[in-house]
Amino acid sequence: MSRLRERLKNFSLVRKIVYAIVGAVSYPVLTMVNRLKITGTENICNLPKKNVLFVSNHQTYFADVITFFHIFSAVKWRRKNKLGIPFYLLNPFTNVFYVAAEETMRGSWVSKLFSLAGALPVKRTWKEDGKEVRRGLDPSDTRKVTRALSTSWVITFPQGTTKPFAPGRKGTALIIKQNKPIVIPVVISGFWRAFDKKGLRIKKKGTLLSVTFKEPLVIDYDASLDEILDQVMDSIGQSKKFMMLGAHHWGKLDANKGQTSGAAQIPDKAQQAASS
């Protein structure tokens, strides 16, 4: 059955049907039950069709990715920083995959259905004595992402967890070093407050959901994995230096660039950490 799903998700028509179903259900939740603020779509309007990697902080299993799919489809229909009326679901943007934990995608019929939207399942963790333990780098996981980048866009969450300020995974840096993709940082906020951990149940209505697409990173592909990973984590506001900053510094960083920075989202993440 899993092999059949792997084959089906490579058919554009199947993915369009899944996008249309998921999109129709989630659109009112994102735009009416809650409020969605989108910034920086000018940074994704003219990207090539392949070898583009989106790196983002992570707050729910599914709501984050579903929102990205809405935005990518809206941009395809020439919307700027808004979704508007979802006519884009008639012909959504499907040339994108997303990295997801293998155990998450096996969890329920909903996750199995959503895997048809382009999931790249990876073996991120295992359970030992009831605790989550980090797994070593699995070469087969990086190969999956490399194959996807050769034809499409890929969304990845370097931390591999919804826990704020968790360390990034070196696999992300390795993929960047090997494939030299265009890397677009994305900073999200509000999702942990609006949804449960899976992102399928509403916790709080009227929440401001924010998604900011930053300019592509200028990366030295000859740098070490640690240096590349540090740059990625800085760009999404999840590195140690942001965790240690005081509130009076938030919002000051990147002020000269005139764009929303990862650091500007720290108050939201700090509240998440305090509530967990």
C-alpha cells in the first residue's frame, strides 16, 4: 500500500485532487476562523521550477505545510501577499514536496491522505524508554530530497520538531552543500496558538497567523556543514543567539533591511516555550 501511495503522489492529477480537497477544508480556517498575514511573496514569484529549498521553523505537523501550499498556489495565480478568493484551487501549484517524519505520515488516514500531496518521509527519531532520541544521518533520506530537488521545490524544517529553538539537523546543511539550491528562509508564527500539535484541530479562534518569505540566502557552498547550518538557523530565528536575546532586542535585528526578521518572531516562540 505504501508503494502505491509513493507512485500516486507523483501524478499531478492525484496531487491536484488532494490539494483541492485539503484546500477547500482549510481555507475558511486560515482566513475566516483565524487571520492570515503573508509577507515577502515577491521573493518567490520568479523562482526556477526546480532546486529551490524552503527552510522554515516548525509549529504544527500539517497546518504549516497546508498554508504554504495555499500561498504557492495563490502566487501562481499572481496574488501578492494574499490568498483572495480561492479560485487557485481549480489549478493549484503542485510542483513541491515537503519533508516529514515517517512515523507522522503513518499515524492516521488523514496523514496517509496528505502524504499524497508530496511527502518525503524521513526517519528522524526513534523512541527509547519513552523519550525522543536523535537518529544519525540516514543517506537514503538525503537521496530522497536530492531527487525531489532535481525536479521540484522542497520544503524542509531543519529542526525536525515543533519544539522552539531545538538544534537544526546537519542533514539540511549537507543537502544544501551537495545540491547548491536556492534557499528561501520562511518564518512563521501563531500556528502553535491557533492549532493543536498536529495542526488539525482548532485551539483558539481569531489568531493572527504570520508567514514571511525572506530573500534567498547568499551561501558559501564551500563552507563547513556547521557554518551553513548556523546561517540557516539564524535566517529562521531559531539559533542560540536569538534564544538568548532579551525582549528589547527583538525587532531591531534586520531593521536596516526593511524586512520582517526571524528575530521579530521570537516573542511568539517564547510564549510557546513557556506554555509547553
